[in-house]
Amino acid sequence: MPYVVMDQCVLCKYTDCVEVCPVDCFYEGANMLVIHPDECIDCGVCEPECPAEAIKPDTEADAAEKWLEINRKYSELWPNITRKKDALADADEWAKVSDKFDKHFSPEPGEGA
């Protein structure tokens, strides 16, 4: 049961979750993070750290196949991130917006750290 990053992360990219991950399984895109499902040890410490509530176990209905595949795909393309960074400039405003992925997701990689 790996955890996955979902729609709420798009245009926010808070990295509080990265700071607590014991296995460094987060990867950074231009405007969101993902979790590599094969590296995640299912500890769950990242879930309560996300201000946008974007991290869920893949067993939740809305986190199932779609988000598991998105996390898998982009974790293999984007650089690993292991340290906390500043969130995107207007993250607090975007955190309250839903259904952002289809309109605002960028497949471009982030910088990693």
C-alpha cells in the first residue's frame, strides 16, 4: 500500500513531506511532487505533513489506479528531492482549488535537491 501524491499538490508543491520521508522516495516536477511507489515503505509519516492534504494511501478510491500510475511514471522521469524547499509562490491560494491536474499539470522536471 504505497502512498501517492494527488491533484491537490499541483501548483502548490509544499515539501514538508520530503523532510520527514525516511527513504527519500519523493521526486520533483516543475509544479508538483510524486512518490515512487516501489520505494515507498508505507510508513505514512508524509501524509499528515502535507498542508494541501495531497498525499493518500493508494487504497483510497480516489487515489487508486490513476494516481498510482502518474506517481510511478513521473518518479522515473523527475529528479529525486530529499530536502525541504519553499513552496510555489502562490501555493496557499492554489491549495484550495480542486481539479487542477488536467488544466495546470506540467510534465517538466523540477530541480531536485
